[in-house]
Amino acid sequence: MNNEFKPLNPKVVLGVAAHPDDLDFGASATMAKFATNGAHVYYLILTDGSKGSDDKNLTSEQLIAIRQKEQKAALQAIGGKEVIFLNHPDSYLEVTMNLKKEIVREIRRLKPDVVITNDPTVVYSRKRGFVNHSDHRAAGQATLDAVFPLARDHLTYPDLLQDGLMPHKVATILLNNFDQQNYYIDVSDTLDKKFMALKEHTSQIKDLDAVKERFTIMAKQAGHNAGFSYAEGFMRLDMPL
């Protein structure tokens, strides 16, 4: 399935997700591969991650600090450059023009060749037995809207032009979708870095060995679809430039 697309060799990659750890679960082996090949990798985290704990002794403020520290360490583990936190309230994320503008600002500032985010069409999965978090869907939809057409059009958000943030066209979008993929990236050499990143999310992962086993199986299955030992799969969209 890789053969229908040109190889990706981005110089700048922007991952956009709702929570700390989302990108590390979904795409960190790919991010690590891009970084290893010389790309500047950035994470844009839209919420503060303040609700994701069953520890009754933790306050939201304490959890925010913990999860931001974990995300910074995880990005460092894969060779990334910077994490940007927008700090919208966890579990309350909505697709608004303000949220889209914040994403557009970072797209125009960083000028990524590739943007990675959640596939907003994934509402639930019968196969995997889960309902997709509403924040994940909102993050994906707002990011798609920001990429096209909002980051592209100079007449949108004219105040950003006054800040020196010129329009930017993203060449490729990779959507995290665990059930449907049309493009696979060989992560045989960087799967270990994914687990190094996930290891940092101690507030979220209680059994790292179980997580490693599950994602190793998934990567092996994805690799089988594309002729690699291990792979991460995405829905790939190439945008007209």
C-alpha cells in the first residue's frame, strides 16, 4: 500500500493532539524516524490533560504539571524539538474558530511539511471495543480545518499577517486511525524509541510491559500489510500545493 504514495522526507513535522501521550501512543515511532532522518519534530497539545487520572489524591493542577513534564521527556526520548501546550480544559475541547486560529498560528509559525493528528471520523470502534474520546475527535477536526483552508488563505485571520505569520500550505496529513490505514511507515529501527517515550507517561501507564506487548503486535500486523518487520499505519492525505 505504500507504493501509491511518494516517500515522505519532511523537514518539519507537527503533531497535533488533544492530550499528553496521544501522539506517543499513535505515532511516536514515526516521529522518531522523521527526527532520526533530520526533521524538526514538534508537538502541539491542545488540552491541559487535567482529567486523566483515577488517583483521588491528585488535584487537577498537580496532574497538569505531571503530564506536561512527562510529555516533554517523551518528546526528548524520540529526538523532538519542542512541545507547545494550549491548555484548554481536558474533556471540554470544542471545534471553535478560536481553537482553529491557535492551530493555524503554529502551522504558520513552524511551516510543517507533514501534520499528524487524529482521524475525526473515528467515533467508535466495534473491533476494538471503545468510544473515541470527544477531545480526540475535536482535535482532529479542528486541525484538518486549520490545515485547509485556514492556514492557506491570507484573507483568513488577517491579524496573523500583522504578526509576520504568512500563509502556509501543508503538503501531507497523516491521520491516526487504528482500524483503517492506506499508508505505512517502516518503524523497525525506531519502535524501541516509541516505548522509551511511553515509559515517561507513568501517570497514565501502569503496566508498561502489557502496553509494549500490545503495540508490538499492532506494529507487526501493520508491518505485515506493507512488507516491513514493524510499521505504523495512517490514513494519508496529500494536499495540492
